[in-house]
Amino acid sequence: MINKCLVLLFCVLAALPAFCAQRVALHPRTGFDSEEAEVIRQIVDMERQAKEASLRRDAEFSLRTLAEDYVAITPLGQVTTKQESVSARRSGQLRYESMNVTDMVVRLYGDTAVVTARADVKGHQLGEDFSGPYRYTRVWVRRNGHWQAVSYQATVTQ
């Protein structure tokens, strides 16, 4: 039990710098091994990189990390593909000014990771303000040793 608590403590401490005091719930169960802890660290890092890429409108990050069959569902229920996501970043249609991610939970299922979190964002799409609080789910799948996002869904919250 002490060893499992130390692994959990290590994961929390490793994630803290990446999220600058944002809370990360690493796993819903109480015990996991060092391999799972490493996978969780990788996913937390991918989420950090995704946030930074959104703020910088980095289309190359999307090209590298979104699976070819990627599907996103917007808060208005629109379905968006990888190509549409990349195009929106390249064209400047989608602009994030700030993003604060909290309450992140990472759940592992073999080579699949499901991330849920809150995000308070400030931004515009096609000139329309979409600032506010959201909850999102992103699904990552490890293919050929690399993590790719296969699905994303965001919901406006109060």
C-alpha cells in the first residue's frame, strides 16, 4: 500500500509543473503500477501540448497528433474531421486567447486513454465569441508507439 501511494505521489508531483497548480486526478482507482503511471504522465503531457498548440494556433501539432479518422463534436453538435480542424487553425478562423484546464481525470484501458476535464476559455471562431466554461472528453489511442487523438467532445457548462 505504501509503494502504491508513493507512485501516486510521484505522478501528482510530476504533473504539477505542467499544469501550474491545476488539479489533476490521475486515476479513479487507488492502485496502479509504474508502467501505468508513465502512461498517465505521457497523456498529461499530450494534454499540455494540445493546450499550448491551441493557444498558438499550431496546425502542425494537429497534423501529427490527430488520427486520420479523428472526429470532434462541438458544443453545438457539429461534427468536425481532422482536415477541418487543421484548416480552422491554419486559416485563423479559430482563435484561443486563454485556456485554464482543471479537474482533469485520466482513465486507462490498455492502449486507450480517456481524458475528462474542465476548461475555462476565451476565444473566437469566425469572429463569434465562444468564451466561457466547458467540460470536454478526449480519447487518445496508442498506435505504433505514438499517442493520437481519435475523438473529442466539448459541452458548455454553467
